[in-house]
Amino acid sequence: MNLVRLTILSDSVTRYEPLAPIHLMSDTGNPTPPADPAPNVPSQRQTLSFLRRLFEGHGLEAKSKLGQNFLIDLNLLDLIVRTAELDRSDAVLEVGTGTGALTGRLADHAGAVCTVEIDRSLQPVAQQVIGPRPNVRFVFGDALAKKNELSPEMLAAWEEEAVAHHCARRKLVANLPYVIATPIVSNILIAGLPVERMVVMVQWEIAERMRAQVGTKDYNAMSVLVQAVADVEVVRKVLPTNFYPRPKVDSAIVKITPNAEKRAKVGDVPKFRAFLRDLYVHRRKNLRQALTGWPSGRKDKDEVDAKLAALGIDGTVRSEALDIDQHLRLCAAFM
């Protein structure tokens, strides 16, 4: 199989420092000019036997510390792509290239794919599976600059591919590594990036929190944040048997659609996120106790009682008993 020849444009990538983009290169060593996607390149069918042979051939093993669990159910891979509803107007960000099985399917339908992988040892595997794709850009490095910040280099590469391939929409479509699923989704929503939708594979417990209703055991700060700015749909529950190696927990395909009207009602989303973080530091305390013992500085009890009374909110209930609108009114009163 002819492999795509890649040239690293910065030494920092090989040291796993802030990532620099990797471009497809021509035989002359110059960047390949933008071209139409190559729909005739077949996608490899990532079955368990195929994946095992692939790893054995490259002398590799999955790394649990990086949350590597590779999807081997072909129907589920196709379901992710169908849920994304891709066409040539879409520039897709995929976090977690892995072996490239999903990447190839995304490239079949999207105008451009920017795929990010922290594990450099998977580069030859992904190249072999994906093949020569002029609409795929590989980026090797961390998708997070830090816990609460997306890599600016990754975002720049995604935008460059969107412009180069004349894509009007942005979508995140990924089998997210479990260890970074929450910060990737949260940071995209907080930043207000122009993302039309996210279709992601996450742990089942994360999916449950994203869609949890007020008063339930899974309802928490993440539930409030995500639902305050987006619409959430759990598309399918996914059992461990659908992965190699098998994770110890169930997973879910989740569709998250940012909602402009909801976001406008929230206003300052980073401020709201900071408020939720502090409010839920001690979620077992009642609301009055949580507000008076505020992490960034204690608040006067009489003032807290007066504001809660004005809002018509009972200070003896816990935060998880409040709906999203009540959280927003609390934030406006106490931040």
C-alpha cells in the first residue's frame, strides 16, 4: 500500500510539547496544494482480527493510560458517521485518531478532516489504514494545552483545513479517549466555537451526567453547563464487547448540538462555568451552606439569606434540586 509521506514542521511535536501541525507533502518536499477529497480510497474495515494483526505487525499494544479502546463494531462506526450527517461543507475535528478506522469514514463524506493523536507510535498504523487522503490532516500532540484550554495549534490547524477546502461548517466527531472526554466537550462549549454539532463516544456515566434531569443522582455541574448551552441526545449505549481492548465500563454515542438561544440567555459562559464549579465543590451541603462557605471567600449569612428570599429559592435544598433557570438566577445574584 502506498503510504502518505509526512514531514514534521516542528521538532516540538516529537518531544510531545505543544503540538505543531503535520502537513501532507508532495514528492518534491513541498506542501501538497488543496485538492478535492479522494472518494475512491476504500476505508479499512476494522474488525477484531484485522486490528490484532495490525498491532502485531507494528509491534504495538494499546495504552490504557491514554484511554485507548478501539471500536471494532463496524455498524457502530457507521452509526457515528450517519449521526454526524456529513457532506463536503463540513470540516471535522477528530480527537483520537487511533488506528484511523473512523478517520477514513469521515474523509469519505466530509470536506476536510483534522485528526489529532497524542500517541506518535500509532502514526504508521493510521497511515496504513487511512491511505493517501488529500482531505486529511494529521496532527500529533495533545488536544489540550492544559485542563481548561484547548490546544491553540490544534484549533488553528482545524481552521486552516476548513478554509483550504472551502468548508462552511465545523463538527467534532470522535471516539474520544476517556481520559479527556469531559474537558474536550466542556471546553468547546465554553469557548463558543462555531461548532454545528458534536458526535462523540464517551463513558456511559459521562453521557448520563450530560443528559441528567434535575433531582436525579447524576445531575451535577456538568449537567447544568451542557444543557444550559446545548441540546443533548444519547444515540446509543455501547457495551465493552464492542471495543479492543475491552474497557471496564459501558460507553455511549452522544450527539450534542450547541443552541444559540440558550447561550444568549446564559450570557457570560466562562463566568457561569466558574460559578457552577464553586457551587458544586461541596454538593452535599445545602444551598445556604454552600453559598456562605464560598471557596473564593466566605459570604455574609444575612446577605445570602436576603438574596435567596428575593429569588424565591429555599436555602435548605441542595444545588442538584435547582433547575437551569434557577442556577442562572443564582449566578446573576452572587457573581
